[in-house]
Amino acid sequence: MPDKDAGTPRVFLYRHGETEWSKSGRYTGISELELTEHGTKQVQASGKIIVGQGKLIDPSNVAHVFISPRKRAVQTFEIAFSDADKETLRRDNKVSETERLAEWGYGLYEGLLTRQIRELRKEHGLDTERPWDIWRDGCEKGESPQEVTHRLDSLIQEIRAIHAPNMHGENPCDVVLVAHGHLLRAFTKRWLGYPMEFPLSMMLEPGAVGVLSYQHHSIDEPAFLVGYGFPLQG
């Protein structure tokens, strides 16, 4: 059976590898943490399998790589892609760092665990009727869901401008996003047109890669791939 969506542009969501704070569950926004040794190995392993010529993320098919400016995301890009591929992508102006992919601004919750955040909010007289939910409530002195939505929608608009003329594979134009756990899940909601508070449970492990695309070669039918067949290796 032929793949009716073959050639449709894709967006790859590449989460950075493990840090000491992601390992312990502490919320990490603006804090600059490097990958742990295990986090480095996570990215090396995923990069070896899926990044490279003829692989799932084939640099020759990439129109742009957008990277969060946080150190852990930059490290992940540097590890996942070969030196030759990075040189080519940068020479062709296909790599950029953008604050639109920075992790959710956690404000007062930076470095805390979920239970600590909920305790803090109770001390502040919040959440008297229901527990804190970042997708609905945002963060004190940090970002609201509306603020995150605004910056992600701007990036999605830019990506769709790249994709729109190439919905049937006219030119290779995959996009790679290298960023963070909350932010990439937020991006997925907005890609699908859902508000942040929409109850869509998602998981994305450190060093893991998700895939978004479109149905029926239509720019108006964004979708996510719940399973993906890997390219045949020669």
C-alpha cells in the first residue's frame, strides 16, 4: 500500500538530554545546566540512530534547525549532528537560536518540584478549589499559558511559511526543533490548534524525538505521528 502522505514536510521535536535537575524533577527554565554524562549518552544514542544521511532526520532534507538558546539544548544539537552536517547547515544559514523555543518561564517555581510548587501556591492563597496545572494557571512571576502560546504561534507561522509551497515534496523542507520538555509539548498543542489548557497528556523523554506533520498534504490539516516507519537502510 503506498504512503499517501509521502513527501509531506515534517517537524522533528528533539528534547535535550538529561540534566541534574531534569533527573530529579526540578523545573528548569532559565537556569543554565549542562547535560549529565548519561544525558550526553542519551543524545549520542538517539543521534546515531536517527540523524544523518539516509536516516530519519536527514540533514540534506532539512530546511532549518531552530534551537533554544539554553546551554543544554545547544549541547544536544552539537552532539546529535555530525561536524560535517553542522558545518553544511550553518554555511547555508539553516541553523538559528531563538528565544521562542526557550523553556517555559517558571518564575518563582524555578528549581522546585511539583509538590513544592503546590505547597507554595497554597501559602499564597491559590488553588483553593483545584490543584495547580501549569497548562491552565501558568507560573507566578513567570509565564502565563497565553504568553507561551504567543511566542510559539509566531514560530509555527514561520514554519508553515516554509512548508506551504512544498506540501507534495517539491523541495525537502523538514524542520528540527531542539528544546525542552514542557516547551515542546506546548508546541505540539499549538501545532494541532489546541489551547494550552486542553487535556492532552504527552510524554517526551530526555534525548527523545517526536514527529509532527500534516494529513493529506494539506497545510490546514496539521497532525502528529503516533508511529513512524524508519527509512530503509542500503
